[in-house]
Amino acid sequence: MNPADNSPLWIRGARVIDPSAKRDETKGDVFALDGKFVDQLSSADQAKARIIDGTGLVVARALST
């Protein structure tokens, strides 16, 4: 993966942990656009998103402050 690549990113089906949002999902999706996490991608961005199969992966926000 190229860190300079700002194409939309869609991580599908990962365990998503975000304590600040009280989110702990066993099969959640995470989206990023222009290097930043976003709540959703537009239909156009979804169509061109780089998709990562998150099965067996954990996506977590910083777990300590």
C-alpha cells in the first residue's frame, strides 16, 4: 500500500473498536477518504474505493489517552 495514495478506502467486515464512540462491532466497515476516517463514502467513492477484506482483522482507534 502506498501511503501517498489518497484513493478512497473501504475496510469491510473487520472488528471495529472505538471506545470514544462506544463502538464495538464484530463485523463493521471503516471508510477513509483523503487520508482521514469518514462516516461513509459517497456512491461514487464507493465505486472506486480500494477494498480490504477485514475478516479476522481488528480496526481500533487509540485505546489509551
